[in-house]
Amino acid sequence: MTVGELELVGRLRDVEPLRPEAFEQARTVLRAAMASDRPDEPTPARPRHHPRRRALAICGIVGLGIGIAAAAVAVALIATPASQPAITPGRPAARPPAAAHRTSTPLMRLAGYIKAHTGQPAGNATLIIRTQTYAKGQPATGADLYTDSGAYYWAPTESGLPAQIAAHHDIGNGMFRREVAAALYAVNGNLAIARQRMINAPSGHTGGVCSAQCDASATGITDNYLWENSLDALTAGAGNPRVRVGVLRLLSTLPDVTVTNTATGGQPTLTLAAGSPAFPGNYHEALTINASTGIPVAFAGGTLGQKPDVMITYQVFRVTLAAIAAGKF
Amino acid sequence: MDSDAELIGRSLAGDGEAFVEVICRHEAAVGAYLVRRAGREMAEDLLAEVWVAAFESRGTYDRSFPDARPWLFGVAMNRLRRHWRSRPAEDPVPDVTSLAAGWDPWPGVDGRVDTATVLRTALAGLRPHEREVLTLVAWEDLTVADAARTLGIPAGTARRYLHQARRALRNAPEVAALLTDLNTVKETR
């Protein structure tokens, strides 16, 4: 048979295949993007294509990287249990559990306690090892590094962070900065103004979803933005007690969020549950925080009465950027 | 077994895992596509971007086509172009002569001629669309019609590009000499 030019070019086709873990990693990133998109699941009132939410999810997953050595540079603020977190998303707002309270008292009390008893920690960045479990699919983890100056680096494992830092691969692109700033303002500032700043954080202080009168008539969309943006701030500023104080104060203004005394991994925790009006239908989200520090422990989201669509556990460390950049974990 | 189009439809209706199943079907092919054009290391970086971009644009998928592979190649091609556009100024050009570098397809051929280099140089001399159609057909086993889907051009146009590419290769003196040698060797065995 005569060899033609097409067959000749075809002989250049064989290449070394991708490694199996590369396929797995790519699928995991895809699943994370899908989770953030939530195309047809019970729909949060928040816009589906919210750029901050999307970017976080795309960049915030993959690999199996638990195993921080907690060396000298990293101060373990809290260790989360590897097992399923004690979260029950979807407590009906109309039938709160007996131990549940409306937000204002317990959250304000915890905020006051943190403010009075917690100093500024060492370090200049927060490292979070995040494990996400979806209703379908395998658990996935990623390492998020938020610097106090607002940069955000991500890698599948903490060992991948030095390369991201060296490459100046700050994928935060400004996200979280305004949310953290709003939380910090809420520590001592006027809560009505702080609410407005947090609600409008993705788009700046003006021109967002919340005008000056939004505090007078809280709606589902403003509740939703306040909840979601506050959770983003709490994540990015998990290592900073002042951020946690501000977030707690802000969340305390949501009248329909319930707070339940829980225990997670043997530690006293508080579980904050948000449903209607922050979310439509039966969709609920639950955030579990350490009962004495406010540090996030776990998150769950899903339909009331069903297995959560996504569960996240957090391991939070206070670190220095230089140490992580040097690979000192 | 559901077609890719059906799975994408289910994905749009809320079944996220249906889209992952589509990806699983084509990940080896799309991965190889990326490796051939960007090298393995970069391909591994780009693959996730391709899946996310495909997921985000699945609403535009024409579900009259049961097979999504040509569409996924198109998504991958766009990500590659974006990657090349964003490369630093000192490294601006996707060097086609390095396509499939690191692989030696000619262990049995006379060592006096670096045939792979000859071919790569000839490919580099083609017009971009001609080269795309040719390599989609020769490397990715697409039909000309599917290559046209990948590139978003009419099938007749893709056919013309392929014809022009083959003619250009045949007319390249070094390729012509290579073909002559190869076919002569075969005939004398």
C-alpha cells in the first residue's frame, strides 16, 4: 500500500499520555465548578453566575492534601473531624429545634467574647485545608491561602502553594477584600452601614443590590447576599479574630437564621442555619463554627430533609506567607 | 447507552454527573489533543480549564449531534488559543515545529533523514486552518465534517482546506522525497 501524506502526518500522532492523576484532578475541578454553578438544584437567590462564587469553587478544590505537619510556622487554630460533620442543613424555619435560638443573642455574645479575649494572632495569612464531599462523587480537598493583604493562592495540596506564590498567581483578583473590609468595619462600626457594605461587597459600596433603604426592609435577596458574602469573609479571614467578630455581628442581624448548640468532633460548636427567605424553596445552608473562637468548622448545603448536596470541612491555620512560600508547612 | 447529546441534556436538567460521564468518555482523546499541541505539562494544566469551559457553554451545544467529541476539541482549541495569546511576549508563538516533540516515530527509517523534523516544518508552513483540519483528521480520527464542527466552519470549506493542505505537503520537496523513499522501500521488500 502506498503511503500518502495524510498517513505520513498521522505517524506523528503518538504522544506520551497524560498521567491518570491529571485526569482525576481535572474531573475534580469540573465537579467543583458544577457544584458552584448549581444549575438546577434548589436555587439560592444569589445570582448563579456570581463571579466570586465561581472563582472560589473552580480554584478551591482537588487533590488529597490533608496532612499539614503543623510545624513552627503554622499554628493550628482548629482541627476538624475527618468524619461527617454534625450538620443538619434544612431545619424548617417554622419549626426550629428546641435548642435553637434566633441569631442575635448567641452570636453577639460570642462576638463580644472573642473581641474581649482574643488578641491579634501572629502570622500574616490564613491557610485552610478544605475537604468537600458531594452527594455524588468522591471527596475532594484543596489548600486555600488567604493573605491579610488580600491575595488568594490555591493549590490542590499545601505542597503546591510555594509554586503558586513564586509565580505570583494571586487568583483572588480582589475578591474577598471588600467582604473582609466590611467585616472589619462591623467590629466597631454602625451595623446598618456594615450590612450595606457587606451586601454590596461584590460590586463595591455603591451600585450594588442594597441601597440606603435596604436595611429598613430586608428582603430575600439582601439576606442571601449578606449570608453568602459574610461566609466568604469568614473563610478568607478565618485566621483573623477581628474578621470573625465582624462576621458574627453581621450574621446576628439576620432574623431568620437559627443558631443551635452542637458538638463537632468532641468540640462545642454552634450551627447557624439559613433557609427562607435567604434561600427559596427548601434549600438550606448550615455553617458550623467553633463555639468559643468562631472559626469555621464545617458547612453543608442542600434540600431540606435530604442528604446535603455538598459538605465542607475546614482546617484553619495561621501562617506567614514567607514560610509557606519557602515550603515550611 | 445514552448519547453525549442526551447526557448533556440531562446535565442541563440538573444531573451534574451526566456531564462528568461525557467527560469520562472523551478525556483521553481531548488530553492527547492537548498534548500534541502544547506538550504534556501544559496539557495537564489546561485540561481542567477545558472541562469547566465546556460545562459553562454546554447550553449552546447542538444536541442534534449525538457525539460531543468534535465540540470538545473545539473548546480545547479555544483554550489553547487563549493560552498562547496570554503567553509572555518573549515566548509568543506556538511553535508548530515542536508539535509532538519528544516522540520519535521513525525508528525504522534511515537515520540520515530527520523525517519528523521535515514533517513538522512542512506542517508549520501550512495555513492555520489547513493545518487544523489536517491534524484533526490525521491525529484525532475525525471525519472532515466533524473537523468542520470543531472549527465552526462549513464542511465544504473544511474539505477544501484539507485538499489544499495535502497538496501543499505533497508539493513540499522534502516531504515529496520522503514519500518517494518510503514507498520505494515498501515496494522493494
